[in-house]
Amino acid sequence: MEQLVQQIEDHRREIAAAEAATPEAVEEFRIRYLGTKGLVKNIMAEMKQVPNERKKEFGQVLNDFKLFVENKYETLKENLSGQQAADTVSIDWSLPGNPVPVGTRHPLNIVRNQIVSIFRRLGFAVAEGPEIEDDWHNFGAMNLPEDHPARDMQDTFYIHQNPSWLLRTHTSSVQARVMESQKPPIRVICPGRVYRNETISARAHCFFHQVEGLYIDENVSFADLKQTLYFFVQEMFGKNVKVRFRPSYFPFTEPSAEMDISCLICGGSGCNICKHTGWVEILGSGMVHPNVLENFGIDSNRYTGFAFGMGVERITQLKYQVNDLRLYSQNDVRFLKQFTGVVG
Ligand code: PHE
């Protein structure tokens, strides 16, 4: 019997240390110690081996042990439901969550991405270049020599350290870098920020964004230019928008044309946005000047090309009716959040 009492003592220690973190574990405890084939029942069965005169004493020990196990079982159960109750008190699952503020792409990036994806579908690759340029890539190579009056239209910011460094006035400088490093056929679009020395107003800023394009190959004609830009306008603004070309002048293209689209606000009947003409200008374009091709060792008798350039702010203004350029750089969330969810 001494041996049995010793065994019970050992079990008691083991049970005292038992823990149960889940309802399954509590049930396991019950089956193992209090079940019909559990430990308590097994030890009770040992009663018959105990000599009669000591049965009473052993019965006492057994009863004690049984109570101890039952108490432990109750404690485990209570701890568990206490835990669950604590959970329900600290978290009210029915409350709405704290909203996570969702950012949005900047409208200019949305529209730039839209423009880029239209031209990519036509096989144009994206090319990028530095915003701090040298005189040659921005002006010289583009057929704008130092004393050329057309430079006045693109006055910019110069850098003290080196008078031939400047902030690029158009992404034509990237086209120059592409022609410098690649052989025709060339088919690139150049998105990026450009700078002009202008007084800031609702209609002008000292920087803006462009997407320019360049296509050079054998037999590229003005018809290709027109068809490419028609396609762009229809994809960007819809099938009902009309297009017209007006003769213009750029030193790097010949012939040159500015392209207008029928006013999206009034549909062509005349309003403030189109200055009552029914048309709004959206880009400059033309056939690449032979001098430009020759500047990069491209044989202008064999190759021809077209180029175009548009302002992203302008396209965004027309597409989303933004009437003040300054809104794009003021970072006012009341303006920016209106573009949440716009794909681009
Ligand atoms: N580079 C011109 C500008 O910034 C736009 C342009 C590009 C015009 C290509 C014609 C051809 O004004």
C-alpha cells in the first residue's frame, strides 16, 4: 500500500502542474484522469489489494486524491472561460475598424501612365534622361544654335558652376541622347519633368511635365505622324473627338504642325476653355529636321522621322477639367484625393 500512496503523490505533482489552453486540452485532461478508463478509476480498482484493516485509511487517501483532481479540472475549465470572457471584453468585433488612409497616384502620373500605355501598344519604348542637361543636348543638337531667336521661347535656369549646364526645357534632350546611342529604327517616347523661366500663374509654371515621341525609320511620312496621333487622341479622349493640324514652326522639325482637338467641355460650340474657338491645342509635332538627323550621323537621305511633344498638365486639364496649374504642385489632399481609384 505504501507503494500506492507514493504513486498517488507522484500523480498529484504531475496534475498540479497541468495546464490547458484550449477546450480540447481540458477535455483531454478529463478523459485522462476522470474518465471511465481514467487514472482515478484505475487507482480505485487497486482497493481490493489493500488489506481490510487499512481499507478505511486508503479510502481516505483515494477520496482526497479524487477531490483534488476534480478541483483541478474545475479550475482548468474556469481559466479557459475566463480567458474567453477577457477576449470578448477587450475586442468588440461589431465595431467598424479604424480606416487606413489610402494614398493615390498624383493626377499627372495617372495621365502620364495613360499616355505611355497608349504609345506602348503602338510599339514605342520608354526612354528617360537627366533633368540637368548640357546646352548641346537641349538646344544645339536640336537645331537651335546659340543665337537662335527660338531659344527665347524656352528660357530656362542655368547653373553657376558651368554656363553650359541648364535645366532641360523639353524632353527632346532625351531624344537626342537616344539618337546618339541607338541606330534606326528608333521608336521611343520620353516622359519627364521640364523647366522654363516663366512667372507662375494659373496658366504657366516654372516646371511642367511632357511626353515627347520620336519615330525614325525608312519611309516614315507625315501620314504616319497623323495616324499615330489620331489613334492617341481617340484612345485618350474618345472616338467622337475631332482633330485638326495647324502649320507651325519648330527649329527641329520641318514641316511642323500644332495639333488641336475639338473642345471637350463645349463639344466645339465655343466656351471659356477654348476661348470660343471650339478647339484646344494639345501638342506640337513635325517631321524631324534633316539637320537633327545628321547631327547624330543618321543618313537623312535614307531615313525620315516624325516627332511630337505634349504637356501632361494640359492633357490632364482637359481630361479632368483642372483649371489652375498650381493645383498640381500644392499637394492639397482635397484636390489629390479626388483621383483615388482612377486607373493609370
Ligand atoms: N519640344 C517641343 C516643345 O517643348 C515640342 C515638340 C516636340 C514639337 C517634337 C515638335 C516636335 O515645345
